[in-house]
Amino acid sequence: MKKTLQNMKVTNKTVIVRVDYNVPILNGKILDDSKIIETLETINYLISENCKIILLSHLGKIKTEADKLKYSLEPVAKHLKDLVNSEVYFTKDIMSPDLKKRVSELKPQEILMLENTRFADLPKPLESTCDAQLSLFWSSLADVFVNDAFASAHRAHASNYGIAKYIPSCIGFLMQKELFSLNKLVINPEHPFVVVMGGAKMDDKIELMENLIKKCDYLLCAGGIANTCLKALDFGVGQSIVSKDFRIIDKLKKMMLENKEKFVLPLDAIVGSTYDENYVKYKRIDTIDDNDLIQDIGVKTLEKYQKVISSAKTIFLNGTLGMYENPKFANGTKEFFNMLSKTDAIVVVGGGDTSSAVKNLGYQNQFTYVSSGGGATLDYLGKEKLIALDVIEEGETIETLDL
Ligand code: 3PG
């Protein structure tokens, strides 16, 4: 495990913390503040250690000057004020001598949040290219760097990778929890270990599948993943979402042939149609017509999947079982989440859309761990490393952690 806050002397120091406050905001209102809440343990610890705290985060993607109007972190700073027992200041400044002065005026236990780090990508990309000058400047503001931005740790940017090169650095409590719970899956999962992969996207998940298939006992497929598997096996899938990349289809075919006993595929489906938005029909999986769109799993598939998960000791869920956003196709996902909530297995949820689905359907507190990462979670489980952490030294191994 990387060096953690417990391995670091921070009392009375100025600490710069990279958090991931890339949260949905509408008209200045934070729609989901879970990413902010999850960093409070680190922030409150630093307050209790009498630190001066500087917070860095990105928000959205900044490609044009107009994006800057949409993606200011000011509403997030206001929101944080309501969640902590300390002064929270916000500055639009991200790189100037004035900022150094502003930091030197900060009192112990006070928090200064800087504007969106990606504003430093215009006119020239400095944050996303891990510019050395910018990394040095940010590191010069503090004595210690804490990386608690798990959801961004698959990027090597100035605000996470760059700073850690120049001052003593460690990971925060959220990062520690994320790595600990995901390590359970990639290093030593309790068997039977069942991986559930659904959702629409297939192409960016092949690496993850290639790694997890080696470790799991069963891989339950749904959504675009199942459709692509079915297509690779020459089943008709009509107009359903599938990968169009032949290299991916070939890789998948090979994986299925080598792991026949592990792949579990749907027996039936609820389909819509490209021609009629009111069309909803139950079908056996070998009777899908050319205009059908597979949108959900059917009852026979749910029964089959229930049998597999009832014997599992560890379950990893990535992706929904159908287009749950449309009530006509939500049954499979709802019923499956309900089944998962009733097992005694360790259930870990990963991936941005999956975590949102779990929250939207009210299951956030029903599973062992819901990861705050999207791309970072998939990257970690696929590659077993996160680039932003490369520059942070190893610390003592943490054996247990309350989740
Ligand atoms: C996320 O929301 O997954 C993280 O904040 C990373 O965002 P990014 O894909 O824009 O780097």
C-alpha cells in the first residue's frame, strides 16, 4: 500500500490536497455531493492536526473559454462551507505570485479552494500535460501533498502526478479505502468470485474483462457486453448495441472459448424496436428479430443469474442489466440489485454509470463498497495500477480497514 496520512507528519503544516470534486452541478446547485462527502474524513483529519489546507480539483472538460463559464468550482466551495466546521475560502487564482501571498495569510484549520485546475489548460495545456513549471508552482505552496482524488488517479496531470514529484506526498483516506476494497478483488478475492458486467459500452472494458476472467469463477454478462458475446457466437441481436470493432469481437470470442465454463449469458430478453417506441416484447434469446433492440434481461435470465450469485462469496458489479432509465426496461436491473442486496457476499460496485444507477435506485447503502471512480476503477482493476500513484512512495501494508 502507498504511504498514507497515518505514515506522515502533518501537524501544523500547510497541506495541499488533490480531491475529485468533478460533481454534477445545475444552476449553481450540486446535484450529487457524494464525492465531496467522501473526502471529509481527510479534510477533518487535517483540520484536527491544525493544518492550513489548500484544495485542488478539476471539474468537467475545459476545451474553450466558454467551458470556463460552465465549470467554475465556486459553487462547490460554497457547498463545502456547509459541510465543515472551518472557514472555506475560494480563489479564482490558480497560478500567480498573489496566490502565494494569499496562502501565506491562511490561518491554521482554514481551507482555501483554488479554481478548477483544468483552467490551466487554456490557452496552452499545462495541467493535462503535467507541465513542470505548474507542478513546481503548486508544490511550492505547501509542505505536504495528499492525493485523495481516486477518481482522477488514472490521469498523470500536474495537480496529481506533478506535485507529488516535488514535495513529501501520501494518499488520503478515500484513496486508501478505494485501493483497499478494490485490492480485495484483484489480489485476493474470496471464492466463488462472480463478476457481473453490463451497461452499454463494450470497447473500453475489454482489458478489464481480460484481467478479471483470470481471477473470477463466473462472469455474468448483460447489456452491450452480452450482446457482443451473443453476436460473436453467431446469435442474431437485431439492432441491439454491440461492439463494431472486429479486434474486440475476436478477443472476446477467444476469451469465451478459453473460459467456456466461466461465461454466463442471457437466456431471454425484453426487446424494443427501431420502428415503434411503444413496442415492448418478451423474447427467448434465440428468437431476436432484425429490428429488435435488446433492452433488458428476462425472468429466465434472472433465475439463472440468481443461482450463480447465491453461492458467491465476492461479487463485483460493473454496468446495469438493461436500460433502467426507461421504466419499461428497468425490471432486470432492479430485481438483480435486489438479489444482490440479499446475498451475504462482499459486493463491490465500480464504474461511474453503475455507481449512479446504484444511487438512483436507492441501493447505495446496501452493498459493501460503492467506488467513487469511473475510469479510474476500471483502469485499476484492468491494469492493477494507477499512474498518478507511481510517484508516491510505498508505506506500511494496511491489513484491515472498516468499510
Ligand atoms: C470522473 O468523473 O470519472 C473523474 O472525475 C475523471 O474525469 P475525467 O474523465 O474528465 O478525467
